[in-house]
Amino acid sequence: MKRAVLVSIWYLQLIPLISCVVDRSQFPATFLFGTATSSYQIEGAYLAGNKSLSNWDVFTHIPGKVMDGSNGDVADDHYYRYMEDVELMHSLGVNSYRFSISWSRILPRGRFGGVNSVGIEFYNNIINAILLRGIQPFVTLNHFDIPQVLEDRYGSWLNSQIQQDYGYFAEVCFKAYGDRVKYWSTFNEPNMTITLGYLSGDFPPNHCSQSTICISGDSAIEPYIAAHNLILSHATAVDIYRKKFQAKQGGMIGIVLNAAWYEPLRSIPADHLAVQRALAFDNAWFLDPIMYGDYPPEMHQILGNRLPTFSMKEKDKLMNKLDFVGINHYTTKYVKDCLFTPCNVGTLQGDSFVYFTGERDGVLIGEPMAMSGYYVVPYGIEKIVLYFKERYNNTPMFITETGFPQTSYPGASVKDLLNDTKRIEFLNDYLTFLAKALRDGGADVRGYFIWSLIDNFEWLFGYTLRFGLYYVDWLTLERIPKLSATWYRQFLNGNNILNYMTFPSNSTYHPS
Ligand code: GBH
């Protein structure tokens, strides 16, 4: 009832400003505003065009791995409907689009076989179509999906051979697309690939120490070996780009991390230290080697010789291998120290000796989102940006993802899903604090991408969570704009429709 009233109020444009309203003019004219997707989550067509099976194709077909038993075989059918999706972006008025390339489409057999021209052509079509509409491609080379053959043949990230394979794949992409692509990111959230793949085992290749859950593995050792090879793979690709392509093509290359913000649970030194540890284990694990040639001190102290070492030659290769930091930011949590005072830590936080919680003295840190462990905390985006600014000397940054999930169950009211006022509020409030990081913090942030353009396959959650600005009907695959799509279009046009909206009075965090 309240929702219906809300929407009609918006159409009548009767209600004056309530929430703090951010607008386009608070960001530089050259700022990238876009939407983000990834290959496995939207493309479908998992056997089409000479593509080989990816690790995710294989993993999702194992019963019990994905919550609703679904997979990305069809997903949004974007492989066949990409022109429709390009038109959606065009109608939003974005100036950039972040998407990823399916390695299995380009090199179905890795470096052990030929380049697949059908795969090359598919991304050429997308790149050309968006450029024609004034939309810059922001390309992720790897967003979780790798050719299964690399897993079967030599154990993918656990083997140093992956550096050659990854370097070769990157080079093929630079050669094919680099004349038009000016923003490359090597990896999406390697911190997730590694911890979920080799520590908890929730993601492929399903490695962990618990033999009841995982096919094999050693959660104390393998994550650090796999990350080591991934970091060196990043450096290999950047080396190739810098030596052979960058001068001529003039683009930037960086990496994207999943970067939550953390607040100390208690105002005691131990919890402040725990925040630093949590941030280091999430981000500096990858960024310190890539910028400074070695793992962060926070990890050395705890892990000792469980951390692999970089040779002098590798250190040299690593130094300064970043033109930008990509930040995927959704949420903030409290952390509590478990190093000085032992306490229960989750599987994923074990080695950092921190305990995560959303609650302090019975009060939540922010409104809970549909994804468990996620809370709406708008100021977190400013703080995480300032953390990267300080630690990495204001290296250019992009918010490569931020977004708001909705629960979707069979029979959910489409009307409710379309009237996504909570998402609009989330986007408005996070953008407000992002603008503040630029204005007051002097942070060199150059772009912002909403996850996601369309509802899509949400990994372990299958189709039960919806992040899209466009609703997708899973039976007909029809795309329908949510209210947030209209909001984003208006925002990019210089009008924030929050001007005309009110929100339910029980919603939290109205920055002013
Ligand atoms: C990003 O991951 C991804 O880049 C994107 O593909 C994804 O669709 C989007 O965010 C929305 O989730 O943590 O063990 O409970 C964000 C990190 C990692 C959060 C996996 C959810 C679920 C498994 N995501 N996590 S677990």
C-alpha cells in the first residue's frame, strides 16, 4: 500500500526533497558512470560458438552446489540478446559499461589450442555497438570463470603454469580489442576466487581441509599458493600490456577487489588493530605485492612461512603494476579482535583472527540487505576509498561495483520488485558519500558502476537474488525497467528523482 502511494507521489512530483540529494554535477564531467555485469552471470549459451566448458559450467552442474539448483546455461541469454541490452544501456544514458570476457570462448583449450574467432567476434560486436552509442568498454579479463581444461590439466591457480596461460589469454585480448578498449582489469575479486575456492571451498575448485565438504585441499596452505600464482599472473599480463600495447593503445590496466569496510566493534586498540588486519587480509594481500613487491606486514606477522616468497626477479616484475584500483563495495561490518583475546572466528576469517558482526549492543550497523551479512552503511564507501587513497598514494580508483540485492522467490510480486525504492535510496546515499570522498577527501575516483544492469545468475544464490536495474522474467527473459533504472537515467540527466520521492519512515541512514 505504502509503495503504491509512493510511486504515485513520484509521478505527481508533489513532494519536496526529504533525503540528502546527490547530483551528477558533484562529479567531474569525465567521470565514468556505468553498469556492470560478468560473462558467466549473463551470457548463457554455454555450449555455443565453439566455447569450451568453464569451471563454473562444471561446478553448477554438481547437485547441491547452487542454492536453487540452477546454473548459467541460459542465464539472461545475453549471448543472443546483447543488442537489446546495449539498447537498455543507451536508454539509461551511461557513458561506460563494465563486462567480462569468457576465457573459454576466446581460448577453449587455453594455450594448448587455437584462438576461437567466434568468441573474438562476439566481444567485438559488443564493443563496437556500445562505442557507437558513446559508451566506453571497461573490460574485466577474468571474472571467476576459467576454462575447465586448465583445472583438469594442471590444477589452475595452484600451478605456476597458469601465469603462461593467463598471460597468453591477456595478450590475445589486448591484440584483438585494445585499439578500442582503454580500461582493462585483470581480475575481478581475486580475494573471493581464492578464499571461496581454496579456503571455504564454496566456489570451484571446491578445495578445503574438510573432506566432507570438499574434493581435496588444505585451507591453511593452498589459498596462499593460489593467490601467489594469481598475483604473478596479474604482473605477467600488465608487463605484456606495458611492453607491447600501452604506448600505442593508451589505456589503463588495474585489478578489482571485493572491499568491504570495517568498523571496530569496541573502541579499544585491539579492535582498531583488528580492522587493519581485516583490511590487509582482504585487500593488501593482493595490492601490496602488486604495488610494493611483497605481502603486507600484517600477513607476514601471522602467517610466517605459510606465505610463499617472491624471488628478487619476481619482486622486480611486481613493483608498480597498477594504473588503477577497482573497488567493489557493498557493505560495512564491525570487527572484533580474536588475536589478543581468543574468540570464535569464521572459516574465512580464521587466519586474520577477526570476528565479523553486524551488531553492536543489540543495534545493527545498518539496515540488513537481502544478502545475509550485508548491511546498508553509506559512509563505508567514503572510508574504504580513503583507505585505498592513503595506502596506495592516491592511485586512481574506480568503484567497479556497488548495488543492492532483492530477494526473489517463485510467485514474488513483480510490482514490488519493480518499485525498488530501497535500491534508489541505497544508490543515492552511497553516491552522496562517494561525492564527499572526492570533494573533502581529495580521492582520485574516476568512475562508478552499478551492479548490475540486469538481474542475473548470482553464483551460489542462483536466481534467488536480484541486483538489476532491469527486472528479468526468468520464463520469457523479458527485461523490464525497475524504478531504479528511471532514477539512474534521471540522475545522469542532472535530475535526481529523490527530489520527488519520500521513503518509508522506518528506513535508516538519511545522511544530511
Ligand atoms: C560481487 O561479489 C561479484 O563481483 C559479482 O559477480 C556479484 O554478482 C556481486 O558482487 C553481488 O554479489 O561470502 O561465502 O557467503 C561480491 C562478493 C562473494 C558476496 C560471494 C557474496 C557469497 C558467498 N560476493 N558471496 S559467501
